[in-house]
Amino acid sequence: MRRLSRKTWRWIFLGAAVAIVVILGSLWRSAIRRNRSIPDEPFQIAGNLYYVGSTGVTSFLLTGPEGHVVIDGGYPETAPLESYPGIRSAFERSFQTLRDLPADIFLGSHGSFFDLYRKRGERANAKDPVAPFIDREGYLRYIDNAEKRFRSEIADQRK
């Protein structure tokens, strides 16, 4: 019986390592997705500020006589349709309101939200550097992507 060469063992080891990373990565991702939508018990932080988040998402509710504001509402699966009647129409109105805002400056909590990494490269190579945060088209693209994710989640919840 012929022994396997070092090169062959390296390929076997690399293949096994890739398989393990893929399996563990998919398990980790499904656990994160599942856990971030488990509701936590809401509580008052101070005055008219409340914590209303889920296990994996911190969300706040600011109440007032003129209405209520949710800060960082989380992910579409954080609020299932059956738990919050009317939420679909409220989200649809908010997407339209966000599109109508005269926003020129666009920031997000992650650079990927406003394509910062691409813009940084363009700015480094530009003769006349551009401001990375002035991006009306990027803002609208972000709103469109959020609405697509919302509609996809609605379709999944109806199945």
C-alpha cells in the first residue's frame, strides 16, 4: 500500500478545514438569526424612554404627547405581523416618508450601509476628492434595499 504524500495530506486537511468552517458558519448564522428575534421584557429606562428590544437587538421607545418614536427598530423578523396589527402599513408609510426627505448627508452605524469602503477608494484615486457622506442616490438605494428585505420577510411570514 502506497503512502500519501505531504501535498496530498495538505489538500485533505485544507478540504476538511473548509468544510468545518462552512458548517460552523451556517450553524452560527442560523443561531444568530433565530436568537435576535426572541422578545425581551420591555422596561422603563428613565422618564419617557423605554427598552423594547429583543434578545439580539437593542431598540428604544420614546413616548410623548405628539406620538411615539421607536429608535433602531431591529430587523423585519423582530416584529412578526401577527404580534403587531397595522405594522405593515406603518412600515410602508415610513419607507415613503424616508424617500421624500430631502436628505443629502447619509450616515449609518456601519460603513457598509453607505458604501463607505467603495467611496474611500474612489476618494483616494480622484483628482478632485468627493465627500463620502453626500450621497442622495446611496441613501435612496439603502431605503429600497430595506423595503425589499421587509417585503421578503412579510412574504416569508405569510407562508
